[in-house]
Amino acid sequence: MTHLSQNFNALGTVKAAEKKYPPPFSLRLTHEERARLDTERGSKPLSVHIRERLFGDDASPRKKSGNSPVGDREALGRVLGALGQSRLSSNLNQLAKAVNTGSLPVTPETEADLKEACREVSDLRAELLRALGKSPEGGP
């Protein structure tokens, strides 16, 4: 075995003492116990609730992973509500089909409808970016 492959193999094996976190702990609960914990925890993750119940104020906080993209749930609800109420997606699909078949008449009304659809898409994009905690002015 060459020196390089020996180093590579050595790097691939991590000793138990070098692990960043201890192994997880598994716990079996009855359906009733789990339901009670789910009710008590509210919107907190179950593991956070259990640690707080076990250790109280001595529970060590965990790093936030930042995986939750939703910055503003209310704004996200508005965007999803607007998408649900609008016929924007089906209207855009019909327009795309008409363009592809060459049957879209280019009239002032059609042009106005297309511009309005673009404004609606732009508004929804800005609202969605705000809900995700991003600036609507940045990016394409």
C-alpha cells in the first residue's frame, strides 16, 4: 500500500472519541405518551421539548441549523392564498399553448393581459422572497 492510500484510509476512519456528537438515544413511547408529548410541545421540535423537560434551565441550547427557509409565515400564507385564488397558472399555460400553436392574436387586449400577468407574477415573487426573509430587490 502506498503512503498516499495509507493516509487516505487513516483519514476515513474516525475514532469514537473524535466524533463531534455522541450517538442519538432511542426511546420507545406508548401512543398515549407520544400524543401527550406532541400536545405539550406546541410548535417546538419534540427533541427540544424533551431536553427542556429533562434538564430544565440546564438544557444546553443547540445551534440553529438555518434550514427553515420561512422568515415570515404570514407573508407565505398570503402568497399561497393568492396563488390558490388566482387562475394565473392555468391562464399562463393557455397563453403558452396559444403561442406554441401560433394561434395567439396580438391585440392591445392580449398585450395588456400579458403585462398584467407579468405584474402579478412579479408581485408574487416579491411577496414570496419577503416570506423567505430575502430582499425582493436583489436577484433576477
